[in-house]
Amino acid sequence: MIAALRKGALRDVVVVIVVVFGVGSIAMLLAHVSPLDGFGALFDGAFGTPEEVAETLVQATNLLFPALGIAIAFRAGLFNIGAEGQLILGGFAAGWLGAQFPLPPYLAVPMVLLAGALAGGAWGAIPGFLRARFGANEVIATLMLNVIAVLLTTYLVTGPLQQGGGGAAETAALPKAAQIPDLIALAADPHFTLAYLLTPFVVAIVLAFVLWRVLARTVFGYELRAAGEAPEAARRAGIDLGRTAFVAMALSGAIAGLGGATIVSGGLHRFNTGLSPGYGFIAIAVALVGNLDPRWIIVASIAFGMLQSGGIAMQAEAGVPREVVTLVTGLVIIALAGRRVVANRRST
Amino acid sequence: MRKRFGAVQAVDGVDLELHPGEIHALVGENGAGKSTLAAIAYGAVRADEGSVDANGVVGLVHQHFKLIDRLRVWENVLLNREPKRGWTIDVAAARERVRTLASTYGLAVDPDAVVETLPVGIKQRVELLRELDREPSVLLLDEPTAALAPSEIASFFTTIGDLAKRGTAILVVTHKLAEVIAYSQRVTVMRAGRVIASHLTSETSADAIAREMVGGEVPALAARAATTVAPLLEVRALSARSATSALANATFDVRAGEIVGVAGIEGNGQTALADALAGVVPFTGELIYEGAPLHAGDTPASRLARGIRVIPQDRRHEALVLDWNVRDNVVLGRQQSLAIARYGDAAREVIERFDVRPADPNAVVAQLSGGNQQKIVVGRTLTSAPKLVVAYQPTRGIDIGAAALVQSRLIEARNAGAGVLLISFELDEIFACADRVLVIANGTFVGSFDRASIDRGRIGALMAGHA
């Protein structure tokens, strides 16, 4: 069942490129902008200066964490649509706890990241438990929990835990000790120190390779993939499908939650309601374009990160509405889904 | 006709002629190219070279049913050809059309039954009815009797024979040589994508065809060694239920060092029995294994840990991960106990002892023939030192050579001291392998025979539900 989602990966790349440039060009022509200027502004905005390259990589990182989480769940046969909520809750836990307990850096950073992973993991574990215990559909459960996560955190930072100055809907600023360095700071002040090994970008790439190895070379990964590909055969081979669903969803949520924590600790330095412009949803496309393979997801996240960061420049410099990026992202998902249906028909 | 799949030349320059009114049998080992040829003739697969000329509609009944389980019989039979009344489907007319069709061909079936609730034998009737509704002038049948009971097979061929008499040209792809001899007029033998021989059936024999199929002598079954039997599994008043099958109040023993055959027509409680032993459905009654009870809430993992190994009936859904390679499928069920570094060794052992072709641990299982897929399932079961083997239709839809190999390995496991419960719908298989035969009908055990006192007629009558 999961194999069907992953068939014809190489041709998918062609589909993505055709959709991005083809539909993007049409949309720009409709906005009376030359596609050459529009895409020129997009690339220039994404890669024109060191700061813009850094911004592209930061956007890529913010997509990479939830995309990796989504891929883990998908590989186990579970359609986790809830990465957005898991990421937001992870970011909230990191921001609130980090501001609450002043600790030395070697404790504060791990605490903030762990808090994010645990909160996201718990948010993922809920649908995992419902699925394992009652056979509840995880698509609906995760979708609903997204809404709950947004409303719950919004309530908390506008109500009982509102700590921002002037009534802003945010938690108090993180102390320096709980912050990790980010690439934008490096681009502005190019003095590399060992601390940059902790930038979210590096952490995410290391995590991707670890997950790739775990999936390919461990018993846990083997059982997870078996449950996703052939649940009945897996069950008869002694694999506990309920337990696998629970663990996969918890892990998936934890990775997305860790992503939320890195946005807080590495970029915003506090939690606020503008934490995510929908990273958890765009990440579904990233995971699928990356063929649910952590290594390719790195590449896909950089491509989508480019669209995210270049989109702003495109609007400012070429006058192309930023919504073109949203349009293109949506069409990529539709095109990939369509291609897979066709590939499946041919293979059977 | 020529067709290549990747590195495999599946069909390699084949000419075949079917005549109206004739049942033409196409036989050959797994991977000989029979199914591919049928799929090309039907139009489901495009040939690389060659052409098909048919005088009318070509119908194909697949070995693996292509039915929509959630729909009713009439919906499946008339799919895309539903009688309309204005914008809507005329359900009454549809029902009537299926009923008429069924009675015309003697294929009794309830038009309103939901397909997923039907036993395999009835599902096949639905498949056949679907093709017959298109009034084919050529009908291709791929392994049509693989899942049928002895009595059903005879009536199936009566139906097919009637169809031939009305002028339909019929091609039956099969492994069962007894059926070829009994029911076909012409037989073509394929091997490695080529036609080896073509005869009038009256001018050849099952032995001669078998030799042509395997390209030499048919392998004999392994010899049965004298064993000392010891208590292994005691089943007391076992009742269980699985999706399409129920078992009530079964009491019997399986001892170490013997093969106990369960003879019966499909859908009489065999699936519930196998599933209860596998730990995938709950049960009532007692199962005493090696002197200690098995519990109704046991997981499949705990049964595996105690040395109970089940070869499930449906290898494609219940046993294999089709998109994985041979190596990863060989270790399925042992992934916890076997070190990852040893996966390759385990795969090579199964490939060697069970003659899996291609002999490549990295080959994707979906691309292997059914017989080679089954060798992987049986091989991984028997190479993992099982104490109790439950083999449910272990040779379903596979050829003579592969079936003889599987049966021999089961006998060797018995010789080595394992207890084997062989559940099969094919009496010949049970008689060839079993030390004792139990007969199952309507979900209960209705007879027991020692090897020395096997009475084929009596067993057949018991299977059909005559006390």
C-alpha cells in the first residue's frame, strides 16, 4: 500500500519541475509579469545574498522536520496530517518552559528541545493510541487535533500564559542560554564557531540520515515498514500492529514537535501564534516529493524552502502575488497524486 | 507472440490456435509463460511482437479474482454493463439477468450476496458469470480449479463442456494433469516461454505431459522415515470463528513426528482452525501444546516464540510483502530473533534448499511466479526449526515440480520430529503426505482414518456432508 505512493519517484521530479515552471509561468502571465522576471526575482530572492541563502535554508529546515515526521508515519501506513499541530504544540512547550526556568546553556538547550519533542510526541501519540486501541481513523484524528492545537495555544498566549509586552499574543522571550544559533546570524556575521553545529539546519540533516538508517537497517524500521506495506502479513509474522501505530505516531509527532522547538529556540526566541505559516501542511508535499525517503526529503525541503523564501522577494521585486507559490505547491500535490494513480493502474 | 518483462523473456515466439467447440489445455511449470500468454490474448498485456486474431469477444477469468469485495454479486457481474432505466440502474432487471445467466449455465449464486461474504468457490462462479455475460466466443480460464473442491471441479467442467458445445473456444491454463486428461480435447505444453509440444489429449498421457513440462522425470516425494511419535498438541472442544469460516467443538491430537491431514471442502471451518492456531482469532475450548495451555488472548508473536508456524492460505496477503525482496521476506517472522547481518544467509539457505528462482536474494517478490513465492513462504517456515507446522493449502496454484518439492520438505520436517497439520482441499495431496486423515464438514470433524485404512469413497462422502 505504501509502495503505491512511492512508485515512479524519478519521473515525479520531472512532474514537479514541469508544474512549478509551467503553471508558475501561466500564473505570472495572468498577473502581467514576464515569467523570466518573475522566476528571476524568485531565484534572486532565494539565493541572491548570503542572508537570502540563509533564509532559504531556514525555511527548508522548518519544512524538513515535519516532513521527516510525516514520512515516518506514512511509511508505517499512517496518514499523519497533524504535523502542523504537533509542530505548534512543540514550539509552545519549548517557548513557555524555556522562558520559565532559567538554566545554564548545557541544560537549557536540551530542555527546550526535549520539551518540544515530548509535547509534539504526545500530540502524535493521541491519534496513535486511538488507532491502536479503537481502530480510529488517524487522518480525521490528526486533522482535528491540528485545530485543537492552534486554538489551545492561541488561548494560552492570549489568556493565562500571555507574557508578551504590550499584550502581544506570545510567551516571554527565551533567555540567551536557551537559544541555539541560526544561519541568518551566521550570514550577517560570518564567524563560524562550534556552536553552529547546533543550528537547526545541521540537526535536521543529521536526523534525516539517522532516520534513513533506522528505517533501512534496524528491526524497528523493518517492522514499521512491514506494517505499512502488508499489515496482515506483518500481523501474522508477530508484529504488533497497534504498538507499531502508537510508536510511529508518537515518533512522528516528536520529530515535528522538535521542529517547532528549533523555530522557537533558533529563530523567534519565543512562542507566538505566527510560529508556522503552515509548515506542517506544506511538509506533506515535501515528504511525498521526497518519496518518503529521508535523504530525498532533504533535497525536496531545500526546493520548497526556496519557494518559501523567494516568494516574498518575487512579490516585492516583480509584483507577482505571493499566492502563486501557494498555488504551485497545491498543484504539485495534485499532480503527484494523479501521477501515482496512473502508475498504479499500469502496474496492476 | 513474444513478450519480455525486464530480464525475463516470458513468452518467446509462441503460436497457438483455439477452435470453437474445443477445450484446449495449456500446461507448464511456473513461469513457463502461460498466464502471460493468456493476458496477451485477452488484451490486458501488450505483446512486444505478434498478433491476436479473435472471431468475437475474448473473456478471461483470472487465477487471482478481480472482484470488488464490497459490492453485490449482480453489481460485480454487470459492472459497466448495468441495465438502465433512464438515469438509474434497473436493479430488478439486473437481478433477473444474473439469475437467468446463472441458471442457464448451472452456476447457482444469490445475485444479492455481498461478494466478500462468499467462499472462494462461489466467488469464482461470479467471475465466470461476469465473463459469460459478455457472450465471449473465446474464453480463457487461468487456473480455474485451484480453489475448488473435488465435486465442484466435476460440475465446473460440465459447465465449461456445455459452453464449448455451444461453439465457444476455451483455453484452460492449469497444472492439474488429471483434469487435462479428463476434460480437454487438445493440450499444449509450454516451458520457458516456448511451446514444447501440442497433442490431441486422446493421444497422450498424464505421465508424458508431466515429463514434457518439467523437461525430464517428475521428482518423487521424499521417503517417510520411521519416527517415534510423542504428544505435541492436544485440541479439546475447540470453537473459533474467522471472517468466512467457523469451527465448532473440534477435538484431535497432533503428535510430533506425524503429518495429520485435514480433508474437507473449502469453507467448512479450515480457516478458523488455522487462524486459531496462528493466534489471529480468539477461541474457546482447550489447546494444550507441549503440556501447557495456549490462551485465547495470545498474540501471533507468542505462538511463533513457542515454535508454532503457520503457512497461511493466501500467500499474497497473509504471508508476503510483495514489494520487498526475497531476503526481507525470508526473515519475516524471525526479524526479532535473527541478527540483521544474518538475513542474507537465511535467504540463501531458503533459496538453495527450496530451489527459489531466480536465485537472487534481491529479487522483488511481486515479480516471482506463484510457485516461487510459495517456496519462500514454506522455506522460511521450515528452515526456522518449527515444532508444529500448520500448512494450509501449501501447494495452492503451483506446479507439479514445486508442489512435489513443498510436499517433500513437509515430509522431511515430519521425519525430523516436527508435528505437521496439513489442511488441504486436494485429497491427492493429503493421501500422499498424511499419516492420519481427519475429515471436516460444516465446521466439525466427522471422521478419522489411519494411513493404512484410508477409504477414498468414504472420505469423499463425509466431506460432502453425508454421515
